[in-house]
Amino acid sequence: MSRLDRVAEAVRQEASVIIHDKLKDPRLGFVTISRVEMTPDLRYAKIFFSVLGNDEAHKKTKEALNSGMGFIRKLLAQRLNLKFAPEIGFYEDRSTEYSVRIEEVLNELKESEKPVAAAKEITDNEEKEGKDEQVKPKKSRRSNKKT
């Protein structure tokens, strides 16, 4: 793990704690900090967040985070021992919503296939039963007597 990755992870953890514990904004929804991307010189940090809720909740949370950006940066500078406090920017991460939607679609497909699979199983069983009736062993015309 490189220094860049360690600093990005530290920024992610500290930003998450600051947002949940220190930022008191009624516009703030249920926020999760998903990842942080830092420039190689550690001067800029892109903080990606996801919000549980509708588009209105996303918009309000983005406004709350942007208004508290200076406060969050100040606390990050105090908590992280870096030469420079990174400039931060907040970006929406909709990947969790996308994965939830994919899961819903897969579940719908699975549910819609159950009746089809059950019907196919019934027809397969009927075909097997029909074949069993048709395939009867023929009686041998030869006698088993030894001559």
C-alpha cells in the first residue's frame, strides 16, 4: 500500500467521522463516504459520497457538504499530520444505487422465471410418464427351454 493510498484512506475515515459527528446541518442526509482520490502531490482530494434517498436528498446533502467544506478541511488539517491540508471537493457516487437497481432487476428476472421453470418441469414430468408407458418390454417369443 503506497503512501498515497494510506493518506486517501485516512482522509476517507476522518472525513466520515467529521461529517457524522461534527457537521450539524439539517440538510445532511444519511451519508456514506465511499472513496477518496488524491493527487500524487497530496494537495487535492476528491471525496465521493453516496446518500440513501431520492434526488432531493442528494441535492440537499451536496449543498450541506459544500457549505461545510471549509470546516471539514480545517478539521482534516488538525487531525492529519500533513505538510499541507488538501483542498477537498465532494462528488456524488451513484454506484451503490446502480448496484441495488441491478440486483432488483435480477430478482425480478428470477421471480419471472420461476413459473416458467415450474411449467417446464411439469411438462418434462408428463413427457417422462408418457415415455414410460410407451416403452414396455416386449415378451420374448423364444422359450427359455434348453434343448
